[in-house]
Amino acid sequence: MAGLLTQVIALYGQLIHTERRGGTDQHRLDELLAEQQACVRDRARLAEADTEEITRLAALYSARLKELQDS
């Protein structure tokens, strides 16, 4: 599970870098950074998460990873 979150964080990092180079607006960058930080916080909470929370996060970030890879 931590590996999945690490992949999502890395993809956000790549997207942020690309958007910065492309001169995107600050609002879009702020959104991407906020989403990346939420993922970092979720990864930090994994050690204390119960099975239900881990299942929820796995579904959420599996979908997010697919979405990021498809974009």
C-alpha cells in the first residue's frame, strides 16, 4: 500500500514539474500541490490505519494512479 502511495506522490511530482515548465496558472499548481500533500499525509497515517481505512485508501489511490497515468 505504501508503494502505491509513493507512486502517486511521484506522479504528482512529475506533473507539477511539467506544469511549472509549461507556465500553467498558480491555481492549478496549488491544486496539484494540495493533492500531493494529502497523499503524503495519508501515507504517514498508514501505520495507524485499521483495515477498513487501508481498504478505502487503496481504492482511492488505485483510481487516482490510473487517472494520473491516463492523463
